[in-house]
Amino acid sequence: MSKKRGVFAWGEDGDFGLGVNLTNERNVDPEVMYEEEILKIKERPMFVGLPLSRFRFDLAVALVLIILTSLIGRAFWIQIQNHAKFVAMAENNRLRKETVQAVRGIIRDRNGKVLADNVPDFDVAITPMDLPAEITERKDIFGRISRITGIALSDLEQDVADARSLDQKIVVARDVSYDRAVSLKIELTDAPGVSIDSGFKRRYPLSTQYPTFSHILGYVGKVSPQDLEDPAMSDYRRTDVIGKTGVESYYENFLKGKAGQKMTEVDSFGREQRVVHEQKPNAGQDLILTIDADLQEKVQTFLAQGMETAHVKRGSAIVMDPRDGSILAIASLPAYDDNIFSGRVSSTAYAAYLNDENNPLLARAWAGLFPSGSSIKPVYAVALLAEGVVTPNTTVLSTGGVWLGTRFFPDWQAGGHGVTNVRKAIAMSVNTFFYLTCGGGNGITGLGPQKMGEWLQKFGFGSRMGLDIPGEAAGLVPSPEWKLEKKKEQWYTGDTYNFAIGQGDFLVTPLQIAVATGEIANGGKELIPHVAKTGLTENSFVAGGSETLAPVSAIKTVQAGMRETVTLGSGRGLSSLPFTSAGKTGTAQWRNDKPNHAWFTVYAPYENPKVVVTVLLEEGVEGSSSAVPVARNILIEWNKIFNR
């Protein structure tokens, strides 16, 4: 009996029929016949394969639909949803934005002599985005940079970690020598993300030989993390430089200029191929100072000579124009060379400065605090006359000092100075006159500590004078309230006596003495000391305008007393000068076991003041013997330079 499977009939195994009739005429096993027929079909020319089962077909269709749906969704997410993001990423892979540092403005003296400029150097820069992703490869690159430049590995890593933009270059090493730059170029040829660029560093051409310029100019250094916390510093990067001290700091915004930007096309290794766009930086503006470089050099020389003669190691000198407060020269010794802070800082040199007991980093002329000694007496004399405590004709008998209970307050001259009026008290520096007129006694109602403090503050003591260099000290004007609060002690008449001769807790800067001298010299006009001449606002540095700090009659009497200091008193060393002058010496005790400080402050010409000179020799013993000769030499040099 034959068995027939119809065309495309379902078979017993669930497969589709093969479109053939199977007739068992040879009485052969049907399965064998089926296999034989299958072989015949496969040998046909148009055979393309056996059909799938329904289950496999449905599964294949489902998989295809899932894959197609995923691909379409992904394409939509990339092309539509995040189009802008991926376009930017693609551009960043091709384009690089680089900040181009502006050249810092030049600093010049009043005559155009260069005090600070810029010289070429080499910088090592890194573009974080182009660095290898592998940590070990990055560390290898950082290690090679560290080994050649000497920059700490941790600093390099921190600079990169702090980068505000991964596609912008950051300078990680400045002031790289030519030899090291060549070594780095060879060593890092295959290092992606690293470049050796030409840059510039600050140079102070006069500071090495004449380091007193350094306190004025200051120096620039790398931006600190504290700087970057200031919202006003938002346009700075961690590897930028900024003025740290001196006028470099005070006039930072004036000197720094405005950075430019360059956009370049790079290859897959971050190597520059061509410049696409460039915005040139704007160089910083030049700053002209009131300082006369030639006079500054001479002031340093004369100050050093005076210190050597007096066998002292610390001193300061100021030359100022009393007409407008402009500083012509200002020197503090010892000093330092600000070139060592430009570029890579020598840790050895820096440590030597820090460990020096004489503190060469301190600008003593405006940041040092000292008892004034008798150099403050002209200010007290103005106050006494203005308040009516004395008149030009009031006299006090000086017999060598004043007893206050069991304590004796001496004059500097044994036996005293005899009958003394206010002019003689200034010229001869008679302590007794100021003990009694300021503190009271022998029937005199003294000015008193409150009024003394008020007049000192009127002349600027106890506060900063407004100098356009950072770090100015305010000084200290003591009072009964201050002593009770700080020392938990009452104020006594003896405190007033010490206060009256510039001793005790009263502390001043040399700059404050110079400004007070200038204000007496110019007839009582208030001054704001400054070292910048141009590039600033046109506001007058004479703050007082037509008003004076005290009655003109009081000022003129004190001027006459200061004139007698030179003609009759402790400043007679200036009497042979070819022009007139007026001044005041001072000797200030500051420690019982140390020599006294020596002061002298003077202005000239007496009839038409154009210059003030103030000199302080720390532990110089006596103003008349050690400070006066220094001031005399400075005045002679000033006359040569400004009246030639």
C-alpha cells in the first residue's frame, strides 16, 4: 500500500511539505525514500536552502525588529536629542582654544629709566585633554617633566587637576633654561598633550646691584589658591603670574594687560596643524614712578655708608616732595634682590632671606615700627600752639629734668637748657619743655594724652598714610583707654611724660615722620605719599586742598624752631649747605640692653620747601652724630640732580 504526501502538505514532523509526491513502488523504507528525494531537491539549480520552522522564523523576525528599533532610537538620540553636544565634542577633538598671555607693562622711573621689564624664556605647557587616558602613561610623562625641570610631581598633577578647561593649555613650568628646554623637547617628542613654548619672565635690571629697588617694585609670582578664591580673580588660572608685593601688586590691574586667545586645529595626538582664529593679547600699560633711579642709587649708597660708620645693620631713608607727597627715593637696608623671585625661586636663597635676623624682606621705611624719639616734637609744638597751651613767647625753665614723685625724667643735657620757649625747645630738643606743657606740672596745665593723641591722628599717626605700596604699617598712638584694655593698667602722668618725648608705647614708621615733616614744611597741607606718577587718575595727592591742619601762625612758629635746629641746634651739620634747611633730630630708646635709634628729618629750601629727607639708623645711638651726615649727603645729591 502506498503512502502519499501531498504538495506542501504538513508532514508528520511538523515541517512544510516539499512539494513532491512520494510513491512507495519499490517497497523501500519511507524514511529512506524521503532522504533520497531531499538529496534530489538539493541538487536542483535554484535551491536556496531549507525553509525555517515557524518558531525559528518568528524568533528571527522579532530579533530583527528589536535591533532595528534600537538602532533607530540611538540614531535619534545622537542626531536629534544630543546633536549640539556631540557636535561640540567633535569640534573639541579637532580644535583647541589656547590662552595667549599678555606682556606685562614696563615700570620706569620718572625719567624713563627701566626698572622692570620682560625677557624671553621657555615654558612647559600641558593640554589635559590630550594626555593619555591610562594613569600609568600620565605618570610616566609627569615623571619625565619632573626629572628634567625639578618641579615636584605632586605640583604637576595638581596643576592638571585644577585646570578649569581640559582643552586649554596650562603652563606647569616657567623659566626653563635653554638646555633643559632642548632636553624636554627630545625627551617628550612622543608625549601627547605636552608642548615647550616660548614665554617671558619679569626682570629687574637695577635690583641686583641696588636691592633697595626691590621693596618698591616687589615681584610677580604664581597665582595662589587663596588668590583664586577671590571673585575678582575669576579670569586668572592657577598657573598664571600675579604681582605679589610692591607696585607689582598694587598696580596689578594696570600692569597685567588682557590675555588673548588662539584657536588651532590639531591632529589626533593634539599636535597643532594650523591656526584657525587668533585674538591678539593687549599688553599691560607702562607705569611711570615718581622715583628718580639715580637718586635712589645714591640714597642706598649713602645710607649703607652711614650704617657702616655707625656700626649698625639696619636703617632706612626717605626723600619726598612736600608739595605733592611724591616719593623721590625710599630705601630700606638690608634689602633683597627681587630677581630671585622671577621665574623659578631658589629655595636656598629664599631660606637665607627668611632666616636672616635683620629681615631683608621687610620694607622698614613704611612697614617697620619704631619709637619716634624727639623727631615727633614739632608735631606736639603745633598742637600746643594751636590749642593755646603755649604762645610763641611762653617760657619754661629747664634745670636738667623734672621730678615726679620719686621718679626723675631727665633732659638730655645735664644741668638743663635754662629759660626755653617753643622755638628753642625744638632746636635744642629740650625734654623739660615738653614734659610740662604736654603732661602738666610746675603750675602748667598740660595738653594731656587725649589731645596729644587727637593731634597725632590729625597728622596721620596711628593709621596708614595711603602709600600706593602694600604692607604699610599703621603705627600706634596709645591712650589711657588703650592701656587699660591692652595692659590692664591705669595711665599715669609719667606715661604722658614719656609720650611727650616719643617714648613709651608710641610707635611710628619713618614714612609717617617724613609726611608729618612735609605737612609742616608746606604750611599745613595734608599729604598722601605716593610712588606712581602717571597712568593714574588726575586727582591731586594733596588731600587738604586750601585747608590746613593747624593755624598758619602755629605752623610758622614751628618752622622757625626747626630752622634753628640747623643754625643753632643739633642739626648744625647742615649749616654749610649752599641752600637753607630746617629739621629735627631724634634719639629713641627702645630697649634697655640695646643702643638708641638715631633719627633726623629735614626739609629744604627753608623759604620754599621742595624736598623732605628722613633718616633712621636703628641702634645708631644719636641722631645728630649718625643720621645727620647721611641726610646731608642725600640733600647734596638731590640738589645736583634736581637743580642742574
